[in-house]
Amino acid sequence: MTSAFNGSKSNTNSLVGLADWLAHLENAHPKVIELGLDRVTNVKNALKIHFDCPVIIVGGTNGKGSTCAMLESILMQAGYKVGLFTSPHLIDFNERARINGVSVSDDALVGAFAEVEFARQSAAAPVSLSYFEFTMLGCVKLFFDAKPDVVILEVGLGGRLDAVNIFDADVAIITSVDIDHVEYLGSTREAIGFEKAGIFRTGRTAICSDPSPPQSLIDHAREIDADLWLFGRDFNYSGDKQQWNFAGRHQRRHSLAYPSLRGANQLLNASAVLAALEALRDRLPLGAQEVRSGLVMVDLPGRFQVLPGRPTVVLDVAHNPHAAATLHQNLGNMGFHAYTYAVFGAMQDKDIPAIIAKLKDQIDHWCLTDLPLPRAATTAALEQLLEAAGVVADNDHSIHSFENPAAAYRYALGSAKENDRIVVFGSFLTVSGVMEERKK
């Protein structure tokens, strides 16, 4: 079959279910990532997608998912109809599109994808779309049809040239800026900061919760006359072990419950959320109890998720040095564990040596895993990097390799004692593989 998404016209009648569409789409576009807005803008215009409700776009190196989840939870507690697009997914593709906290159905996605394909082919020269671009448009078309009160869009990569940037954010949030995706965004925080600041808009609220934002981000906001809110200057938080307080430009919230999401950076993320909601208070008013309840009720699997039972199992999609440093801090804040087993698999284009360096003093036994993608690092490569970092096998340390995350997890679970812990990290695929194994 001729590709349905690479700029040629084709017959997609044989694509019956969601699995058919996704399998076809994964192989249809010549590039996994193709930055730029013209192509996806043309198809959005053909679909006639526009939003009269507030649009919140969330970018950043880490913390995007947590920030989106807290926004969704608080707004839902206030009774607003919320459309949320996130990526990637852990188990099911449908996780990427939620309306009022519920993942959209296979049938709804198939219908939306058919509309995107029709719009793509309606041009004189059919438009080429990547997997992310095509599926994002399908998800957002469902939001448009559902007529929500607010739409939340998570940036896939960078910001300036990411597909979600075809929409104008009423409030744009940058959670953090650190080194990742250097082949697309640059190798310095200043270069990456400029790319991420591309989601800011003239005259609209731009929020950055990174305590040390790159000057390029600040300069870009000034150049386009965005209303920039900086952590520590325009909003901040304080608290103790029992509760915390938020202070914004014009609004204070006291005696707040800690977010149910665990981790050292969650108050930074929560502060950015409350700053965004303060900026939208005239359009989306919120009561104190709705904010408190939203923070308590928020749920997001795979973000320093500590599972019940013994041995302790921690799931965390930490896949770059910045996230690894946060995971190191979070592990250090946990109680005593005799030994720590790591189930670790990662993409070869990540800074794996830096990830290892951040965490090697927390881990005793490494259970390395291959992952089902060509761009994944092999276990042999991971083992070489561990050895180069000074990790050696002895009576209290070991390195073992496995063909998939499930096998690595089974070994760790069989080896760990009651007072040990197992940390699963390094890639969304590593965490999702273990989550699938635990469902059996």
C-alpha cells in the first residue's frame, strides 16, 4: 500500500481499527521527527479547528506531565470540561487524549484519524505528516468537537517548531530547561531555552518555573512583549511538613495539601499551575477547596510512583540527566533500604553516562534491558558505560542483562528481599514494560 501520510494519496479503507491506523502510521512517514509548522497548520486549517475557550500549552525538559495532570485535576474539581493532550503514552495510545479525565475510545480516535486523512488529502498536493503531527491533530479534533471549557496541550519536543505550537496559548508554561534532544534543540541551556520559549505569545501570560531560567528565554519574552511570570519574582511557595502556601502577583493560597504526586520538584510544578490559574482567574474562577481537592486527587503513573508492598517498587520515567538528578534526590529522601535493584533501559541518543553518574551511588544491582526500538541502547552498550563509570561486580554489586523489561523485573523481584527496593527507570518503554508485566 502507498503511504497514507507521506504526501501521496492512498486508499485507507483497509484501516479498520485503532491498531491498524497506528501500525500503518508508525511506518508511513519517512522521518520519526520532522520539526516545522507549515504542514500541520495547513491540515489544521482544513479541519477548521479553533478554540474560543482558554488554551494552556505546557513545555519544558521535565515536569510537563505532572503539570498537565495537576491542571486537569484542579479544573475538573471545579466542574470545568477539560480536554488534555499528552505524550508519550505508557500502556495504551488512548492515554494521549482525555476528556474530563477519561481516555477517548478507539472508535472516536479512528473517526478523528479518518477526518485528518481526508483533510490531509484535500489539498492539491497532499500534506506530509509525522506520527506525532497526525495523531495530535486527531486528538485535538476530538476536543474541538467536544466543546470543552479549557484545553491543555503538552509539547512533544522543544516548543518553537513543535506541532502543538500551531495553537496560540492563552497561558504558556515552561517547567524546566535542561540538556536533552541536542540534535534538534541545541547543546546549551541558552539554545534550548530559546526553542522552548517559542510557545510564548505577544501580550499573553508566559510562566517559567525553572528557578534559573536561561537568559534567552527571558529575552525572547521581552522581545515579543509576552507577560512573563518568573518563579521567585512573580510567584513562589513556602511550607512545612504539613502544608504549603502559594503567593502569586495578586493571589495567595494558604494551607494547601501537598500534591499526591511524589517528588522533590512537585511544588515547583504546582506553583506554576497555580500561577497559570491565577492568570486565568477571570475566565476560569476557582475556589480554595477546588484547588485543595485537585492537588490531593491528581494521579499520574510512572512519575516517582511508589507502589504498595514489599519490596518497595518505584516507577519513574527519568530519561535524561536532569530527571535522573531529581530521581536521585527523591530516592535519597526515602527510608532505609538494604539494597537497590535498578531495571534500566534507555535510548542511545540520551546522555546515558550522565544519567549513570547521577544514580550509580544509589544502585547496587543493575538489571539492564533491551527495548523494542532501533534507537534503544543495547544491554551490551549499557554494560560498557557502567563499567566505564566504575561500576564493578562484587559481593554487593552486580550487572545482569535481559531481553526485555519484564524479564529484568522478574529477576529483580525474585532477588530482592523484603527490605530492598526496585527502581524502574530510563525510558517510558522500560516503565511501561514493567507495568504490563505487573498486570499479568
